[in-house]
Amino acid sequence: MTHKQVEWWKQGVIYQVYPRSFQDSTGNGVGDLRGIERRLPYLRDLGVDAIWISPIFPSPMRDAGYDITDYTGIEPLFGDLEAFDALVDAAHGLGLRVLLDFVPSHSSDQHPWFREAREGRGSRRRDWYIWRDPGPDGGPPNNWLSEFGGPAWTFDAASGQYYLNIYLPEQPALNWRNPDLRAAMLDALRFWFDRGVDGFRVDAAEHIAPDDAFRDNLPNPDWHERLGPARQLFRTYSSHQPDGYAFVREMRAVADAYEGRVLVGEAYGELAQVMRYYGDALDGFHLPFNFGLIEAPWDADHIAGLIRDYEAALPAGGWPNWVLGNHDRARIASRAGPAQAPVAAMLLMTLRGTPTIYQGDELGLENGIVPPELIQDPWERNVPGQGLGRDPVRLPMPWDDGPGRGFTQGTPWLPLSEGSSAEAQSNDPGSMLSLHKRLLSLRRSEPALSLGALELLAVEGGTVLRYRRTHEGRVLEIALNFGTQDIALEPGAALVMSTDTQRQGWDGQLAGNEGVILVPDAAG
Ligand code: NOJ
């Protein structure tokens, strides 16, 4: 196969835009579609291939847009269909693809479907959601817990039944076993594909079809508070059920009717569960998100093990992918520490598989501080003070150092970030932004980094993660120092790139917190 025939998403890099916090164009303090369009040149210059935009659909915003009232509309806060079409055209004009967020497992309780379902047991849309009679004690039908705290069931007094809500009570679970609901949801995918959307990131896929016998989940004996209340139980029966995998295949069939589209799936779980989303015949998600790094302790041995296990678990022909951050998890510069952020960036850009960059990570942003009175995230409100809240990773982009940091002329919906701005960093060759540009450009010019085979080498000195990428005779060796001490490596190699712009050449000494890409000594 020549390079030209490789699907774009295998060599491409995805960038997650969190639209509320990307760029405001109206002064209302919330980012919007025209704002994203205005910043497309920044993304092109950064060197990414595609943007995935978190939900932009009509929503009461109880969960920041992951509670949808219309799957084929645009939330007025963000703009309208005209602004959306303009954004897609502009992106395509710059060679950038556009992925949207598809939220199949639940709608908003304000969705007309749910309002109708709630009218009574005889409602035409009753079965589009998941209803159960109370348990024998009159309480919830089983022990399932909501991800955001409390039971996963809400009592509907009018009908005397409970409905399932895996997240907030305002996010009732959709019933994918109902063929009419399924058809309506698949039509929503077609609606956006027909408008030129290049793919979707599919939300919370593990929850699409919970056990239809509604068996109790099993207790987690290793639970501790930091995991949040929902993890007191394993999700034995509430997630990753066989019908869910089948419904993913139906989504894939819709995508396959179009040219060059991609489905990326969010499903947190054990490696084996995640791998099943590729589909037995690679007919599921093209890229089930690999969250290994987002949850990993920052340790060279641990990450070497993670890479080995992930590569070994991939189904034949399944294309790998890697993620360091998203709008739900602590920022990498906070988890690994700012000194390690460049090493982390080099790791993400040189591993085998499609990388996804979370907005602001290219600037090395750390978790922000959100005072209690400004908290927006319902999770933090429900389960306060345990570090579960996601607002700190959702602060507006710091574009420049002027008022509103170039994000808004109004009052931002979350406090402004104190991180270093894109403008300041673009003038600094040693900045995280410049590092990302160098890495992305190297990745584009070196097929070994995107398409090459990966061979893990032994961890050196307990802190240096090393691997080789090889493609059509070109061999690149990556050495990443997770520690602060210098470590001696092979001196005979040639330097391709270092995270440290001051480095002149390769002398065999890898500095603490440094990452390098080398051409190994052929004789070595
Ligand atoms: C996962 C999304 O990433 C998260 O932000 C959201 O709260 C839940 N799914 C519910 O949709």
C-alpha cells in the first residue's frame, strides 16, 4: 500500500476543541462556532489534521452540552446551522477535517422525546427510554449508581415507574433496543454526514445498552473515596454489554456508506473491553479511545508496560491511538508536572497510533483554579471537594495577554486561565507551542513516526523510556527521560530533534526531563 492510500485518520492528528472555551465571537463569555472559524488558521499552523468539537447541539447545559434536546440542531449559544456550514467549509478549505460529538446513551430530560415518553405508560415514545417498576421495597429497581453521584434511577411519580439515568437525572438513558429510537439516532448521524462532517467521537459508548435483565452490579472491594461514589460498584451489568457492541456496528455501517469518515469511540474500561469496540471484523469504531495514558502514573516502567500491553491486545489490523488529556481529566502538565510536559508531548507524537491533543495542552496549560461560587460542573456540585470536578480543565483558551485573554470581550463563563498565551508562545522557540509545531511537522515529514512499526527497548536507568519506529528502512529511536538526572545512552547516534532547543548535537548524554528523537548508529 502506498502512503496515499492510507486512510487520513491513521496518519492524522486530532485536536479536541471544547467549544465553550475556545473562542467567543459575540462577547457573551461563551465560545462559539464563528470563534472556532476565526481560530482555524492557528490550528492549521499548529499542524493538526482534524478537529473534534465537543457537543454544539441545543441543550439546557446541565452537563455542558452532553444533555441534548435536538440531535440535528445547533445550540443558539454556539450559533446556527449557517455558522456551522461556514465553519466546515472554512476548515475543509484549510485541509482540516471536522468531527462532531455523538451522544447516543442519553438525551436531555427536556428533549421532546422524553417529554412525550413521560406523558405516561401508554406514550408512543415511552419505550425510547428505559423504564422499570420499583424494586420490591418500593425503591430503585436495582443497585446501579449514577456516574455523578446517587442512584442511577429517578422516580417518576405520575407513572409510578423509575427511569434510568447513568449520569444526571436530567440525562435519561435512551433505549437503543427500540428500533425506532435507533433509526432516529442513526438518521442524526446521516444528517451531519450529509452536511460534510468527517466523523464523530461517540460519547460514553459503554453505556449504550445496559443489561436488559437489570442485574445488580457487584461491589468493588478496593473502592476508596478518590474514585468517586459510582466506583463503589463495578459496572458489571450496567456497561459494556453485548448489544452495545452490536449497536456500534450499526453506527459504523452508517459511516461506511460515506467516503473517508471516521468513528472514534469513548468507552472507559478494561483493555479487553475497549478492544471489543473495534468489532470482530473491524466493523466497530475505527478508533476506540485508548485512555491508558490519561490514567497512568507518570513512570517510565509503567508506561513501557502500558505500551506493551496495548500493542499486544490490539486486534489484527486494528489501528492504535493515544490520548493524554480531555475535558474530563486532569491536564497532563498538572499530572506529570510542567517540567515533564515536553516529554509527554514527544511521547504522544511519536507513539504508534493516532494522537488526540486536548485544547490547551499544546500550550502546556495546567489545571486552573475555580472558586466555589463559580463552579459549573454538576459533578463537583454533587460530590464536592473530592477533586472530581472538571471545571479546572475547561478554562477558556489564553490566546493573548490582553483583557479577556483574547477569548472574550465579556465575562467568561469560567475564570480566565493564568497560563502562558498562544501569542507569547508563538514568539518563543523554546515554548510548548513551538515544540508541538516542531513535533507535528516532523511527524508529517517522517512516515516512520506515523506509520512505522514500534519496537520497545529496555527502560534505561529506571527513568528513560526508549522505543524505535521503523518504516521502509528508516529507523528513528525515541528516548524520553521521565527523571531529573542525566542518563548516558549510546553516543554514536545522530540527533533529529530534542525537546530542548538549546541542544546543539548528540553526545550520548540525555538530560533530566529531556526527550530526543535520534537516528541510531547503524553499527551500534
Ligand atoms: C463523557 C463526556 O466526556 C463527559 O463530559 C460527559 O459528562 C459524560 N460522557 C456524559 O455524557
